[in-house]
Amino acid sequence: MAGVMIQGTGSDVGKSVLVAGLCRLFANRGLTVRPFKPQNMSNNAAATPDGGEIGRAQATQAMAARVAPHVDMNPVLLKPQGDRSSQLIVRGQVRGMLPASRWREGRIGLLPEVVECYRRLEAQCDLVIVEGAGSPAEVNLRSGDIANMGFARAAGVPVVLAGDIDRGGVIASLVGTRAVIDPDDAAMIRGFLVNKFRGDPALFADGLGVIAEHTGWPSLGLIPWLADAARLPSEDAVVLERSRAGAGGRVVIACPITPRIANFDDLDPLRLEPQIDLVMVRPGEPIPDAAMIVLAGSKATIADLAFLRAQGWDIDIAAHVRRGRPVLGLCGGYQMLGRIVADPDGIEGPAGSVAGLGLLDIETVLTGEKTVRPVTGEALGAGFSGYEIHLGRTTGPDTARPVGHLADGRAEGAMSADGLVAGSYIHGLLGEAAQRSAWLARIGVAGRGPDHSADVDAALDAIAAVLEAHVDADALLRIAQGRA
């Protein structure tokens, strides 16, 4: 049994991608591998075959390891629902709401469950590759930590620390982490990686030496910029802050960014289409002249609907439909398209109900029971494979015109009488090439991209190949096995 934990000097240094790439690297070497992240915070989640939900990154890492995702791979998932509260999911199931003011004390009791999940995975495989969260240098959060050194020390898992040279200051971030963390925590670190390097590696040889000299940790690799990482499913909203419109002359599909947007990785497959320019519309910007508008999921449908109206996007959407152009709502976006969204028990916020956009003759009642399940089926004459993760029950006349049917024959989704407005609860609906092509045909575009899963799989192989060439994987394995 062996394990190693990849921690980072900060958020967005590439930990998720490194873990995914290393899972594929060692799987390609013939080892049985499992990914693990003690605690994740993300509204992009995936359903597991056993009916639970985990972070999207861990599902991708499971794919990299060529195993089915399991709730033990991400035992604690926090899904932000407001500025000061998150839905707490433990081993795939909702355990309640957790105010930010209670998180420090609330997480302490979760550590035994987290370690138990890790031990189960460890017993199943040759190697567990663990992903940290944020940074161990956030020493103000060290008390009761379960995401970084708190877990590493409790489970006895050695750590490799990764820094991001692209953002600058990588020497200071690695050396500074060594300076501020507890000496016993620092003793868990067996080496470091420098990620996202551009240019001639010889130019940073002295830099690696400086880091090693000041920390006492050996360098395990200088990793070049991984362009193929952009092909992996989006994990969190950081990517939305960087997204820009593509080249002119393409057909525009627009998606407005709401504060609690969720599972927006549903739109990633559209980036595979050479004729499509996927435009993520930031707050303060109007929805552009587009061939199609997609409303993505939401962790707080009523609050995001109010935000959408405050931005004037409801007016843009109504004008878009009047011009005879289609709208697709996914999960929370589907709920927003109806006449009413009701939350009688105050599940997502204050109890009450609000008017929806009124583009579908449906109404949604948010209920405490959460639907989480992988699904397959057919829509628009083509197959799909995805999953459902949602609260709420949607009914109304337009559900008599379903978008499609699940494999068990049940109707799924709703469509307006003129066919312009459609809504579905299926995440991953656009992943398969034939299904995506059926939707693009509605705007006069011939789909040409591959199945999204095939593209992700190819990207994982490409990333693993780069890591094989630039990371001392043998040393990493020795560290995981306790031999270094």
C-alpha cells in the first residue's frame, strides 16, 4: 500500500491536473491507482454509480486511473450556496448546511471519516494519489485541518509541494511555505515540483537549486505548460474569470455567468466544435447577438434568477426568443425557464416562490430530497449519457413535450410548443458527438467534434506523456512507498 499527496503553494497552481496526469502515468505503467481528495469546495460535481456525488475533478482523476468514480475518492464536498454558507456532502450524501462561521469546528469531527475512506481506497490498489486543497501555507486555517497537513499527518501520507511559476514568485512561494508552516508539517514534505514553466528549462536550473538549498527538499521536476489541461472538464469558477470570446466569424453560443453557476463543465463539449464560439457572459455585459443561449446549472436557482434579472439578461433572453432563436436550460437553468420556482421550505434561501422567465409552461418546487444518479437515454433522435444532480420536482404542460427519454422509458425535460425553448436535468447532455450535433443542427451548424469523453481521455494520455518526461516518477513512487 502506498500513497503520496500533491499539495500546492496556493489555489490554481495545477494540483488537480497534476493528480489526474499522475494517475494516468502510473496506470499506464500497469499499477492500480486511485485518486483521493479529502475535502473539495466546488459547485461542479459528478454522480457516482453508487448514487453519490463527488467533485468533478475527482471524477476526471478516476477516469485517468481507468476506474469508476466512487464517493470514497472525495469524502467531503462543500457546495457554496451563498456567500456565507455551503451545502455539506459527506461520502456522496447531503449532511446539511454549514455556515462559514461554524466550519472550523464542524470539520474536526470529519477527519476520522476522511481517513477511513482513504484506508479503504489504499487497500484496493497499488497507489493512491491525493490532492490537497488551497495551500498548507494558510496557517490560520491549520487548526482542525482535514484538507492538507491535517490529513497528511493523520493518515501518514508523504507530501510533494507544487508551485506555479507562471504567476511569478515561485521561489518565494515554495521557500515561504517552508518558513511559515509548523516544523512537523514541513517534515511531511519529501520534495517539490515547479509547474507551468514556459521556455528553456536551463534558464531555471539555478532557481531549482535555490529552492532546494533553502527548503532542504529535492526537486522532482520542472513541468512545462500543459496546454492539454484546457481539454479537461472545468473544475471551478476560476476558469470563467479567464474565459474570452474566440475568433470572429464563428457561430456564437452564449451563457451568462451567475454567482452560483454550477456544473458549467456541461458546456465544455461545445469548445470541441470548430464552428462554435462559446461566449461566457460576465456580469455587467449584455448577452451578445447569439445563435443560441444556454442557461447553465445553479446551486441557488432563485438567487441566481434574481441576479439574472438585475443584469437585464431576462430582457436579452426574451428578445433572443422573439427573433426565433433557441434557448436551452440545463438543471437550474431549466428551472429558471418556467413560470414559477417555489422554495416552500427555504432549502436554498428564504422560503417563498418567484416568477420564472415564463418561457416554458412548467413550475418547479424545490424539495429536500436530492436526485443523484447516472443516466442514459435518447433525445432529438440521438443517444446521451450523463447524470442528474438536482433538488426539485418540475411539472407542467410543456413536460408533455419532453426533450427526450431515459433508458427506462421515463420522459425527461420539457420543450415549448414552437420548439425554441427546451430544458433538461441531464448534466453531460452535450458530451456525445451525435447528441451535440442534434442540438447544433437547430442553429444550422454541422457538428464535427469527437465525443467529449474520448477527447478528455486523449488529453489525459498527452498530459501523462509530458509528466513522464519531466517528472522523476520513480522518485515519486519511492516516496509514496516510504522508500525515500
